[in-house]
Amino acid sequence: MGNALLEMRSISKEFPGVKALSDVSLVVNSGEIHAICGENGAGKSTLMKVLSGVHPYGSYSGEIVYQGLPCRFGDIRASEHAGIVIIHQELALIPGMSITENIFLGNEPRRWGRIDWKAANHQALELMRLVGLNEDPDTLVKDIGVGKQQLVEIAKAFAKDVKLLILDEPTAALNENDSRHLLDLLRGFKQRGITSIMISHKLNEVEAIADAITILRDGRTIETIRVAGGDVDEDRIVRGMVGRDLQSRFPEHEPKIGEVFFEVRDWTVRHPISAERLVCKNSSFTVRRGEIVGFAGLMGAGRTELAMSVFGRSYGVHLGGKIFKDGREVEIRSVAEAIRNGLAYVSEDRKAIGLNLLDDVKTSVVAAKLSKITRHGVLDEAAQYHEAEGYRQSLRIKTPTVDEPVTRLSGGNQQKVVLAKWMFTDPDLLILDEPTRGIDVGAKYEIYGIIQRLADEGKGVVLISSELPELIGLCDRIYTVAEGTITGEVARRDADPELLMKRMTSTRSNA
């Protein structure tokens, strides 16, 4: 280590109305794990897209020197040919194709001018063994979990003879075990001489694995820290990212909790395809006005399935159970009925479900309740603009105008648009499913404040999160879920990671 594999010198990149990168410089040494940290919108992903040719030479200013030679990549194939492979946060896999087909897509081994599937399967098994993926190579990608899909992407990178592996938020959607396995893989790759660049908001992982950390803020390089010096900790990284100290990761909050207004009793839901599998088993829970109620569970525990099925039966087959609002039983059999009854649901996948990426900000904000700004069947465009602009200011959505396409916003700002969309419906109960996934600490702090303000307005908030510190720091009560069963209810004063994990891994009720 110590010899530079990559230098990016004075990189600047502009989009219409936005300067995404301004004179950014980066040095990555051969054989190291180099982390890049920064708030959403700091320019991390843009910098890596410049490096990998997604933003081709000529669309930015500055110089890239790789293996001692200047590089001018015109597209991603050129960078891959040089051994630079990027794995984006949104995995580029085709669900209906097999693992082998995905690994070699566009890069298939050939014999006599035809694809040699026997050789492809043999090579796929070797690559899968390398990344610790124990599956049949003919398995369809849609039939394996997100953690294993991430391993398919890495195997795909090794099929291209990778020398520099770039991972954008590789553990954002993974559970604790899958995250640990992926980080161990990176350590193993390092022993093989492979260099990695990792973009991550999980600062504990960055601190544990990185040899060097470069911090970006507002499109500029703040500093590069060499971890071997021993003077790095999460507080220093946060200070560099947001430009200030965060005395606490959660805003101070004094809850104002009222009476129970929402109740689910004996809720039972069958899997939409597997008739013998119950994803919710006699689940019962309550929410009080002004209360933030958490749901903790491992991946696949049934938290999302419970939330979606309550929200207008938008998942699975409803077998039984009742919903009560303000003491009265209500029938909620569709999303439209859920909205009419004052429910809102912010999905865990903001890009696939929460937003239409072809829309602009103002269209997205009003999308869930157009009747609110429709006059005699005609959309009131002035009212639409006024409402969207109000949310842009109150939620501090970083966009030059509400006419901006949501696809140009950072992840944190896209999440704020999704929140605005559902706040616009005037809900009494807001269900938030992984609302801070893939979001930096600064944006998280702002979203936590929004959640607390909603509770202070007398709304009930249900918060689903895979981060136990987030649940403990925000919630007034926490339900634990395992294999479709609510296994316990823990008051905030009693909540600790050990107790929650114990109940998350037991199917016996402790309620």
C-alpha cells in the first residue's frame, strides 16, 4: 500500500442549475479499502459516475489518472475494460433471468460463435464460490434475497476481471448478517490485492473496514483521513459531512401522547402466492394520538407485509382481523379507502413504489390526493404549485424549483418529497417503512424532526426500521415481530438492543 492506483484531480461537474462537483480531488492507494462519506447531494455518486464513464469524458472538467496513465473513458464499457467496475445502489440485475445469465450478461463465453452455456455455468459456480454464494446457478434472481443479489453483482464484477471495485451503499438494504458477510468479503478481496471504493452512510461500518476515508460536502473535498493514524471516529466524520457537531443523533423531544385512536385486532394475512404461508398471524397492535410506535424485526419477519396489508390490503390475501379507528370498526379494502380513512404509507422503496421518477416535484407532492386541488374536475395548477412550494420550504427540500424532476434530487431529498406527498393527504396515521434507508446522518436528523413534529400535531406514527438505535431513539413504544407474529411490546424506558433482538428472534409471544 502507499502507491496510488487512482488519482482524480480537480474534478468539476455541472447539471442544469446545479454544480454537483467543484474541484474535487481524490487519491486511492493500491490494495486499500477507501470509503467516501458525505450527505445526500454531496456529490459522492456523481464522482463515481465520472470515474466509471457513466458521465463520459468531455462532460466534466479535471483529470483522471489510473495506474499511472491519464484516462478518458467515453462510457462504462471503457472503464470496465480497464478493470474498474461499479455496483450501483439500485442493482442492475434482471429478475427473470438466472444467476448465470445475469453474471455474464453481455459478456457471455462463446465457442464457435455461440454462447457456451456449459462453460458459463462452470465459471459462474467458480465466481459464486469466490463470493460465498451457495445457490444453483440456474436459480432465477427474483427467487433469491437482496443480500444474495448483491453477491451476484459482485460475482458479475469478477467476471470482468475487476481491479478497482466501486460499491455505492452496498449494505443499505441488507440485514446485519448479510452486511457482515459483505464486509468480510471486502477484507478478503483486499488480501487478494483488489482495491475497493465504498460509498456508505453506515459510519460504524466505515470506521471498522476503511483504510482511508474521504469526506465530501456540497460537491467539495473536505478532507481525507488515514485510518491508521487512529484519530478517526464517527463524530469527526459527521462534523466533516455536515459542517457542524451533532450533539445528539436525535432531536430533543417531549412526547404529548393522547388516547388510543387506531387499533388492529387479530390481523391474519396469507402470502399472495404460497397458500400455506401466513405472513401475518393474529397480529394486534394499537396507536395513540401523538405517539411514535416502532416495529422491529429481522428481514423477512413480516413488518412490511403487516403494514401494506393494513394499508388497504395492498399485500397478500386477507384472512381475518379487524381495524378500529376512534373506537369504530372501519372497512379498509383498498388504498383509496385507506386514504379516505386517514391512513398514509411511505414505502421502503421510494424509487420503485414511492415515486414516479418521470414526474417533477410539484406533481409528486399532490399525487396521492388530487381531489384536494381539483375544481370541477380540472386540476388547479396554481394551487398545485403553491402546495408544493410550501412543502419545499417547510421540509427544506433542496431543489432549485418544484418543476425539477425528482430523479435529479438526492436520496434524502427524494425521501422528503415522498413524506410531503403523504402529508398532503392530511393523514391521522402515517406508516413509515424504513424512512431513512440510504440517507446520511444530516438528512436523517431532519427527517427525525419531521416525524416528531407530525406526532406533536396529534397524528399517530408507525415507524418500521432495521436500525435498532433509530427505533430506541425515536419511538415511545416498540413492537417486535418474528415470522409474522408480534412477539412483544416494549416501552421506551425498557428498550435496549439485547432485549429487542431476543424478542425479534423468538416466535413465542412476550406481550
